[in-house]
Amino acid sequence: MTDIELYFNKSVGENASLYYDKSKKMRKKIEGARAALERSKEMLEKAEKEKTSKEGVKETKKVERKTEWYEKFRWFISSEGFLCIGGRDATTNEIVVKKHAEKDDIIFHTEMAGSPFFIIKTGGKKPGRPTLDESAQATASYSRAWKLGITLAEVFYVNPEQVSKEAEAGEFIARGAFMIRGKKNFIRIGLELAIGIKDGQIIGGPVDSIKKNAEKYVVIAPGKEKASDAAKKIKQKIGGEIDDIIRFLPSGGVKLER
């Protein structure tokens, strides 16, 4: 039971009025406290949402993928599972042959100037006809033949011991070029490539190798469309980053086939 203090120097009406004023002030304080509590709750809920949102961003943040040593070159994994690497220019042609051609590997090239050297990294195993044809297609498609609009080209392959930087008397071998001695094995192949995506990574190369390894892909052939425009269309079809797509496109015009 609550004690109430009365003032005897005041009338009953004055005492009642005094306590009425006190109750009004108390109600205002209570209402203010309730309002402050509601604001605190809202601020807390907002802070929780922002925290959850930030944590979600961290969880979905793209994980940096480890770059493999061969990705500085042209490369693809054949439909039989062999790693194949090729030069992008004279400097990388030199590196590919000098540093990465091993005893049982197979080296591809064309008679045309401006052609890459491609190597099948055999690991001591014998690649089948599919890998040979895919390597020939990559060599031809990334050569100057694509830029010239040629749709069929001849490619040869040899063993590493047939490739040398030793020139004949009176001859000079430029950077990125090599002397080929002995028998050459020729393959006549159509110029065609595919750009695909696998586990979020853009891959590119011979059609059958990309068809085997990619989740989605687009086939391209020599054409008149600029590489940058073609890359945008490819991105719409398979996703990925435009710069990554362009990295797998050959030098010259492009035509999307399927």
C-alpha cells in the first residue's frame, strides 16, 4: 500500500490538484522512456541487419583462384586429359620450347610465319588421335591464318629433339623461331575454336576439348566482328569476364557459330 503525503496548509482540492500535476509529469516521463526504448530497439535491429549484411558479403566475396604456371601461355586440356601449352608471341614461343619441352612431349607448328609452337605435355603417356587433332587445331587457329581469314590449314608435329636454335651456315634464327630437322608429320585441320566456362573460370581452345571440359561454351570461327564485340556476346551466352574471354580469342576478326 502506497503512503500519500498531504499538505495541511492546503485544501483538499489543492492537494488533489498538486498530485494530478505530479501524475501528468510522471506519465510524460514514462511515455518518453517508452519512446526512447522503442528507438533503442529500432537502432539495435538496424545494427543487427547491417552486421548480417556485411557478413553475407564476406561469405559471398569471390575467392581468389590460384593461377597455374601454364596460364601465362596459350593452354587447354585435351579431351583425353593432356595439358597442351602454346606461345602467345615470339618471347613465349621461346620459353615454351626451351623451358617446357621434355623428351616424350610432342611439338606442333606451321610453315607459316607468325605461328605459335604448341606442346602436348605427355607425361610419358601416348596421346591418341583426338589430342593430336586438337593440338593441330589450336596451332592453326592461333596462327596468322586466322587473321587472314583462312578456314583450313596444314600443321605439322615433331619430337623435341628435332627442334633446335642452331642455324645452318649463313642463316639466322629470329627470337621465337626454331630450326626443324628430320621428318614432319602433317595434319590438315579446320580453323575453329570454342570459349567456355568451368567452375566460374573462362577456358578456351579446340572445340572438342572445350566441349568435353566446359559447362557452357560458344564456338567461333574466322570472321569480321571485332574481338571486343564478340567477347560481349560470348559473355551474354556463358558469363565470365570480358577480359578473360578476350585472352582466349585469336588475333583477327571473329564469327560466332553456335
